[in-house]
Amino acid sequence: MKICGIYFFGKMLIYLLERSRFRRIVNRDNCSSANHDANYSIFQIQIPCYKLSMPKRKILRIYYSILYTFQVLVKSKKFLTLGVWLKFWLKNIPEEEIKLGDLSFIVRGKPFLSKLTDMYVLLENIYDKQYDFNLDGDNALIIDIGAHIGGFCVLEGSRKPGAKIIAYEPFFENFQILEKNIRLNNLTNIISIMTAVASEISTRKFYMNPINTSAHSLNKKSDKSTEVPCITLDAIILDNQIERCSLLKMDTEGAEYEI
């Protein structure tokens, strides 16, 4: 057991230290020019570029990566026995199933950072209750823009079986897992649609984040991109004949303002 623990934590630290060099993004709100960049980790820790020197930023980036990684590990342990917890984190397979309370989820099993990202997103909904709103009545209408793999919509769909939830996720890999998680929990009140939501109906470049699968964006540019269809919030309301939206949840990596 001790050997497994040492192996796991050693592997985690190696990943974090190796990847930390590549975690950069231009923060146009905080920087006066593109030469001044800000850094982020897989957990999107934003560090104002003009306040810290490069060595200090690297140290702080590694510190927060390790801190938030341990938080994910500790929170996930609260749902699992020690043996199941170790087996889950030590496995290196494409996809894994994990039970968090009454719900089951498929997450990416590798690479290791993708597993961390998926678990971070799930736990911020299920453990931290980030979007825990008391909606009036069971027949709510919820729009989830930026559904990722279903951390929010699956939780709300199970809590409110009479609600109707429309979930939008433009990234194909995330969308596939989202649909698996909806089926895995036998939810029939969630409609999942693979499209982005933006300021106009069009086809746009969708930029891939190389580290964080929840941070792909229409606005945060990267070296890798794909084309995705976009719809507007007005079109969503008209197409679905929505008279009253009980809750609009948006997590669109910077596109919230144009929506």
C-alpha cells in the first residue's frame, strides 16, 4: 500500500512539474501588450502578469497546481473506500467509471491531467455545490451553456426529474462523455446539443486548450483549433418556445459577455 502511494504521488508531481512550463495564456485584460503574459494551471489559476517575475510565477503556478490537485484527491476520497480510490487514481485506461454519491460518471482515464480536470469539474458541482440554487417547483426549465461532461446538468437532472434541461457543449470529446453520463444515470429530461453559443449564428474557430479539457474557448486563442457551429441565446429561446427560463448557467471561457 505504501509503495502504491509513493508511486502515485511521485507520478503526480512529475506531471505537474513537467507540464508547468507550458501553461501560459495571454491575459488581455491584465496585460498592456502580448509580451506580458499570464499563466494558468489545469485549474485555470490566473496570475496577473505585471505583478510577479517569471521565477515567482513558475513557483506560484506549481504551488497552486499541487494544492488544487491535493484538494481533488481529498474530496474524491470522501466518496470512495481507500482501495477503490487508489485503484481509480492508479489506473491508466482511456475511460473510467466513478460513483459520486448516488450518481455515476464516466471520466477520462488518461492522460492523468485530463482525469484531474474531469474530476475537478465534477467535484465543484457535486461536492462544492457551486451551482446549488433553490429553484421554485419541480417543473423548471434550465439552460446549461458549456455543459462539459455533465457535472451540472446530470446533477440537476437527477435532483429535479420533472425539470427540462437543455445542455450545450461544442467539443466532440466532451459531448460524447456528456451523452454517456446522461445515459448512465437513466436521465430522460436532458436534451444535449453539440454546438457553441455565441453572439451570432455562424461557424467559428474553437480553440483547444492543450492541458484543460474544460477550458476550450471561442476567444482564448491557442495553436490548435477546430470549426464549430454557433447558435445565439435568442435562437435557443425562440426554437424551444421558452416563455420562462428558471436558470441559465453559463461557463463558456470568456464568451459569456457576447452571449
